[in-house]
Amino acid sequence: MRADRVADAFRRLFGDAPDGVWAAPGRVNLIGEHTDYNDGFALPMALPQSTLLAARRRTDGRLRLHSAQGDGRITELPVASLAPGSVKGWAGYPAGVVWALAEAGHPVAGADLHFDSTVPTGAGLSSSAALECAVAVAYDELYGLRLSGAALARIAQRAENAFVGVPCGIMDQMASVCCTAGSALHLDARSPEHHRHVPFDLRGQGLRLLVIDTRVAHDLGDGAYAALRQGCERAAALLGLPALRDLPPAELPRALHALPAELAPLVRHVVTENARVAEAVSRLREGNAAALGPILTSGHASLRDDYRVSCPETDLAVTAALDAGALGARMTGGGFGGSVIALVRAGREDVVGDRVTAAFAAAGHRAPRILTATPAAGARRLTPPPGSERQP
Ligand code: ADP
Ligand code: MG
């Protein structure tokens, strides 16, 4: 069992058994991209790929961090001296969560933490949220905080925004903490507490979801994301709205007319994308997951043509998947590379995967990595809680 292996590694590193092992998954977003920071809607699902964390509470205020995917060293930090920007590299994500908990007034102190993850990093599948959320759920238990899933997600987002310095919305962390197996998460970023679980029975409906990691991450991503966010905020201000989520679709044509040319396409994407989330949720509730196909594909066109966050590799993966008979496909995550999802009929996975791989080879791109995803559980404890008898 993976949890046992991670606990064994913890023992070798820190000399004692962990208090427990927790897991937090990566995610793909089915639809609702670049909507969370506009107070809008999204529909992510958790992946079976997850970050495991073996953790033990410490009473001396020291935080010791090690990752099987890190640089091989143990990073040691006094919790009292944590400050935004003070921790470089991967350790900033977990340290940021401890800082955010302390900053919010929670009585937290040190811990020994060892991570081991199967979430590909930098592939748009939210390995960063998995890392943060594993710490959030482990600390919640180790320090008896009893916070809600949405509260833990907010802490993890605050760590990424303020401590690491990445201006992400709340979707990734909400997906990692709050998803349930067999369901997608209908998220309203304005009130994350009121999320809903929407049954997403891929297998029962003869469907598969391919995740195609293009293995490219274009550098312009970071600055462009912040600029898009600012563009949306400027558009909302010009329209006199708290956020673009507050623009009803019926008023979109008038708004597009009134806005500067560079902002209009952003607004069109956000408004139509929120509508696509609502439509996808309706189709899923009717038990018609195949109807998601065209919704995904029009979402991709909107990201490509209006929001302009796709890139040649993601566009090619989408086109090749559709050519090979996928019901729909789109880039997922922030864009400028990362991953594409393709909804396919069961039995067509290999045909679609092979076609995408061949198209990449013909274009001179590195071979993509292709996974088949099922909606998995959100962050949770894997080892039995203290005091309970271990089942044989
Ligand atoms: P994504 O979240 O799409 O995977 P990000 O750039 O947001 O991409 O986050 C990736 C970063 O998160 C990595 O560069 C690394 O610093 C950190 N990270 C994620 N998972 C791990 C891990 N298991 N061990 C160490 N660092 C990790
Ligand atoms: Mg990330």
C-alpha cells in the first residue's frame, strides 16, 4: 500500500513513525476556465493521482519538510519566522499553508512532513494545490482545528497567493479538498461553501476521459495570467459590476459594444463559459454525460479565440482528438501549455491517444503523456485515526 511506503520513508528520514498519512489529489477542470477569479462557476473533478503526506506534530515550533520529488534535502524552518517570499522553491507551498493558518489565528506550530506524489508537476493538473491541501487537511487534524473543506481550501489558496506569490483563484484548492469519488464538483467561487456534488458516471455511461499532458509550459504563463485577471477586473469596473459573474448573458451584446476592444473578448469568454458550466451540470443531472462533448469543444474555442490562452500544442491535441472521434476536447487549467481533456466512447481510448501521439510526432513536439481519469475522492486521511484498531 502506498501509505505504508510513505510512512516507512518518513521513519527513515525522521527516525520515528508519523502520526498519520494523508492524501490530496490533483484535478482536471471539466468546464469553467478562468471563471473562479471572476466570482464565477467551475466543474472540476479530482484525479486518482494524489500527493501523499506522512506527518508528525512537533512541539518545538520547527517545520521540517522533505519531498520524494524535491532536491533530496530536508528543509528546516522555524514557524515563527515564516514570512511571504522568505521560502524559495517547492518548500514555499507547504510552509505557506502553515503560515496562512497561523496568520488566520489558528493555534498551529511545527511538524515533520514527508511528501510523495503521483501528480505530474507543472502539467496543469494542480500538483501545487495537492501539495498545499495535503498540508491543510493534515494540520487540521494534527492541531484539532476542525475547519470546513472550504475554509481549508481558502487557507491553501492564501498560501499560494500571498506566500508563494501566484495569483490563482480558489478552484484548484476546492477541487483537491472537496471532491468526492464518482462526482464532479459544481463550484460557485463567490460562495465556495455552497458547492454541490454532481454525479459523473463515466464508466456506467460507456465513456472515458483522457487527460493528455502536452508536456509543455510556455513561460509567458505567469505574467499573462495576472494581466488577464486585471483585464477582467477593469472590465467589471467599467460595467459597474462587482465581478464579471454579475453580467447576465442577455446583457452581453450591449456590454461588448460598450467595452474597449481589448476587453470585450475576455468578457465574452467569461459570460459564455459560466453558461457552459450551467449547461454541463444540467446534462450531467439528466444522466447524459456524452452531451458534455460539444460543451467542452466550444469551451476550447472560446479559450483559444477570445481568451487566447491556448497554444499550438493544446490546439493540436484538441484537433487530433476530435479528428479521431472524441466526443469533445478542451485544454484544462490556466493554459499556455499543460493538459487537454478528451471525452471518448469506451474502446476508443487507444485510437484517440494514438492519433494525438502521431500528430505530435508529425509536428515535431515531444510525445504527450496520456492518462485515463476517473472522478476520485478529495483530500483525506489514509491511515486509521489514532485509537482505532487497525483492520487486518
Ligand atoms: P501545477 O500545479 O499545474 O502542477 P504549478 O507550477 O502551479 O503547476 O506547481 C508546480 C510546482 O509545485 C512545482 O514546481 C513544485 O515547486 C511544486 N510541487 C508540486 N508537487 C510537488 C511535490 N510532490 N514535491 C515537491 N514540489 C512539488
Ligand atoms: Mg498549480
